[in-house]
Amino acid sequence: MRLDLPRLRERLGAVLFYGLQSVYELDSGMAADEPISERWEATQRIPYELLHDNLQKMAIVVPVREEKLKLLDGVFAGIPNACQIILVSNSSRSPIDRFELERDASNSFGVYTNRPVISVHQRDPQLAKAFAEAGYTEILDDEGLVRSGKAEGMLIGTMLARLSGRETIGFIDSDNYFPGAVLEYCHLFASGFAMARAKHYAMVRISWASKPKIVENNLYFAKWGRSSIITNRFMNQLVSSYTGFETEVIRTGNAGEHAMTLDLAMNMGHSSGYSIEPYQLVYLMEQFGGVEAPEAPDSTDVIRNTVNVYQVESRNPHLHEYKGEEHVERMIEASLSVIYHSPLCPDSLKEDIRRELSERRIRAADEELPQLRKYQPLAKADQQAFRAALEGHPAETALEFAL
Ligand code: GDP
Ligand code: CO
């Protein structure tokens, strides 16, 4: 992999946001291939060996809810052999047990490729018990089971990744039509960690170069999703209001495809459902930007070490399932809500957000935005107790293999 050097950088306290980086070569050869004369600094090269070193440290979490099995199968195929796959499903179990079909697919994949795949169902009572024993009951609903939602699925994946002994964690949606894009995302995650100066606390977020759409019977490669444009604009305004300088540094407000070192993932607070990705940026600013007293268990260490946030533009087009207009609206509202309710958000920006939502007929201008459920960093949960409560569970057996 060969990437350009980030031109932009914005520092907010202990958080360093790097500007968008693009890919020059998807494959830049082995370490020994670099001629001395080529060692100049306009681009940075991540040779195979370094890429592989980083892939070996990575767990990839695939959240799934009622997606086509064919797509899920393609996503598995795209995840590099060195990575530990963790499937977290919230698909229905009756009248057809869709989870059973997914588990079948992931087990077969595991057998054919000789890789232990960890798979769990979000509403599994034993999993809920593990969270309860770990003292992390906030993730449970009235029935005593883990709440539905993508964010909640990602929290499960994060806990399991921590127990698997891997050092980094990446998230890849299961509704991706291009296995080649999945492979690229994993390589981009690994490249980001290879570049990271702050080894303990780094995040890599993917922005896709294009999203193919059919417009008037032709293929049209849109640059930005509608939700992304809006989220990024307001996120940049939040950064600007903090630094006093207008900026466009944030390009990945809604990045479903992103990765973190587990040390960082365990110290991140989370917002529920689809607001989880934009909230990560808000949380970093709030907690480690030097404004508020941080709550994360390892915050002193985080602040001492700096958090590096990389944003990389993938070469492959991003094609996923179309989930309808309402889905996009809910996504916009959830994203803006976490900016709106941040203590860092000035009143003028709040007003802009309300105006934006009312112009889009998502919410009346005089209506308050909903406060979304927040979760504390998982570092507060007792990992040993969590692990012990999973005893005998198929996921636990897979974890044994993974270690
Ligand atoms: P978008 O791509 O961000 O517009 O949102 P999607 O609806 O495609 O969701 C992203 C990923 O999360 C997909 O792989 C979904 O199958 C998955 N997903 C959605 N809701 C849930 C959930 O409640 N639990 C889990 N585990 N995964 C979910
Ligand atoms: Co999707």
C-alpha cells in the first residue's frame, strides 16, 4: 500500500485529526523492493511485511442484521487470512432462524479456510448474563437482553476482540457488494496503524472515493453520501468553533468502516444506534480535547500519548444495500443530535442544526432533538467476569482457538 502524506492536521488537546489521505498503490511490494533512489517523502510506502504484521494484530467485527447471505459470504471472503473475524448478528430467529443460517455460513467458511470464526447473537441470554456479571448492565433492556442496534452490536464485538488477544479492531458492514473493497478497507486499517505514531491510541476512518448509483439509466459515481455531506459540514463547524479557525479536516463523520487500537476502543464512550460513528469524534474532542475532565479509566495515559485519527480515501467504489429514504433521514438526525447535545456545541450551531433539520422536514424548528442513549467506556466492565460467564458458549470455544 502506498498513501500520500496527510496535508492537513488539526490538533485539539491530545487529539490529532489528520486530513484525508489518498491511495497511490494498492500494492507497493515487499520491503526489499524499495530502491534507495525512491526514498523520497511525498508518499509513504507500507510494504507487505509491515501490512501483514498489522493484519495479524487485528480483529474484524462484522455487524449483521437481516442481510443477504450472499453479501455476508462475500464480506468474509474479503477479510485477510491473518485477521480474526467476529460476527455479531441481530437477525431474526423466527419464523426462520436467520442467525442459524449466518452461523452455518461462518462456520463453513471457518472450516474451509482453517480460521476460527467467532459468532454470537446479540440477543443471546448468556451474552446478556456475561455483561451483567461484568457490571455493564447499561447495555441491557427491560427483558434483560442486550439492546438492539448497530452500536450495541459493536460493543459486543469490542469485548470479544479484547478477549481474543488482538491489539486492534476494525468494523466492516455486512451489506457490502464488493469483496475487493472489503479487502482494501482491511489493508487501509493496517496501513493506518503502521503509520501511527501514537501506537496505543489510534483510529483509522475510511471515506469512499465514490458510491455508484443509477441515474437516468446510467451509472453515476457520487462522491459523497447525503448523510455524510451534512454530518461532515456540522462536525467541521464544531471543530472550528473550538479552534477559532474554519476547517474542512473532518471527512469521515459517518464512517461505518473504521478501526481503532483496542486500547482506544476500550476507553471510548459510545452513543447508541447509528450515531456511534459521529459520536466517536465528538467524544474524542470532549474527553481528550482539554475542555472537560475526562471520564475514561485510562484517560491520563491517553492524554499523555495523543490520539491519532487518520482518514483514508479508498480506491474501490462503495456499494451497499439501499435501505430507503427514511434510513438516510434517521441517520442525519442521529448524527446531528450528538453534535447538538455536546457541551462543546455553541448556541449558534445548535440553531443551524435545528434549521437544517426543519428545512429537510425531519423535525420542526422549535422541537428539541432527542438525547440518544450513551454508554460508558467498556474498560469499566470486568473482563474476567465477562469471560467466565461465557463458559461453555460456542463463542468461548472459538476464543480459545483464537488465542
Ligand atoms: P448504513 O450502511 O450505515 O447506511 O447502515 P446499514 O443499515 O447498512 O447498517 C450497517 C451495518 O450494521 C450492516 O451490516 C447491518 O446489517 C448492521 N446492523 C444494523 N442494525 C444492527 C443491529 O441491531 N445489530 C447488529 N449486530 N448489526 C446491525
Ligand atoms: Co449499509
